[in-house]
Amino acid sequence: MTLYINDKPCEAQVGDLLLNAAKKNKAHIGYICGGNAICQSCFVYVLEGADCLSEPGEDEKAFISDKLFAEGGRLGCRATIVKEGTIRVLTRAEKFRRIVLGLNVPGFITYAQTIGYNVTTKLPSGISSIVSRVQSGRLNPVDSLGKIASGIGPASLLVMNNFVETFPFMQMPLDMAGNAAKGALEAASGALCTVSGGRLHLPGASCPTHDRPQEAIERVPIKLK
Ligand code: FES
């Protein structure tokens, strides 16, 4: 079995989750939500050996658009190695890093468009997947979303700042992306509020139920470690 993560050769065997193989080999695949198929920080592009991986399940289909599937997109916390062969994956972070380092402006715009398309088309199914897993007890919202919220804020700020510094002309699309992200956060916060009876709201978001006309009754304090 040969597995390359961002060109780093890794030891892996049939039955391994991509994410676990990455951890075992100290190769970078993110896992802000702890492997709960929520954050997509473990998203990878499978460049080779897609047939050596398990078929995408419902959790992945809820978050990944057909367009990204067609480009080899998978979640490292859900894709399992099912047969011997050579697998080569590129993480989303590494793909972005290579685009920026290469000053590949057309590549960056295509990349941003694809990600934007995925966000707008898969947001409803992604949120409803999270909510239904919370309702069925397959997902602990406080544990999982706390991890996400504590990671997303600083990470997205860092990425945004780097974008703007590197590509000042992208300011306007980024503002639009920021508004879309804020809308998504508020939609998720409202959904969680319904599920948790008003006990859980995401930091930085307002809850339509409790913010109008009153403040959210409780917010989960998130601290950076
Ligand atoms: S680790 Fe969060 S979606 Fe896979």
C-alpha cells in the first residue's frame, strides 16, 4: 500500500481512515471538528487511487458538491482505504498554499469559484445533515461545534488577511464571501438553537429566534487554547 499525502510518503494499510493514516504519519490533514464530518478541514483532493477508497457515504454527500466530487474531493475523516494500490492526495490547505506561492491568479479565481459554488449549493444539506445527526444522538453538538468554532475564527481570519495582502484586488469578492459565511453561521446557529432548545448559539452569529427582539439567552463561551 502506498499513500502520499501532499507528496509525503506515508505508511498505511487497508482499513485505515485517510485521516488516521495522516495522523499516524504526521502528515497534515486538518480535523478541527475531531473527525465528525462537520468542518471539512479534512477535505482532500484524491489525485490518484480513488478506487482504493470507500464509496462516499451520506455524510460526505451532504457537504461535497458533484463538482468537487468530480475533482476528486473527499473527506479524510470518512474515506477509508479498501484495497491495495497507490493513493495520492492533496489537502485543500496545501492546494491553496501552492496556488498562492505560485502567484497563480487564474488558478486562484477558479479555485475560489469552485469553493464558493460548493458552499452555496451544499450549505442546506450540510446543515440539515448536522442537525439530523444531533437529533439522532450521533453527534454531540457542544463537543463538536465548540472545536469547530474555536478553530474557524482564527483560521479564517488568517486566511482572509493573507488573501487581502496577497491579492488586494480580491477585497470585494472576499467581502461577499464574508457575508455568505456570516449568513451560513447564523443559519447554523438558528438550527442549533432549535435543536438545543435555545441553549446553543455559535460565537459571532446572531440567532433569529432569540436575537429578535431579545438577545440570545445563552452563548457557548469559546476560548483559544
Ligand atoms: S475532520 Fe471535520 S469534517 Fe472531517
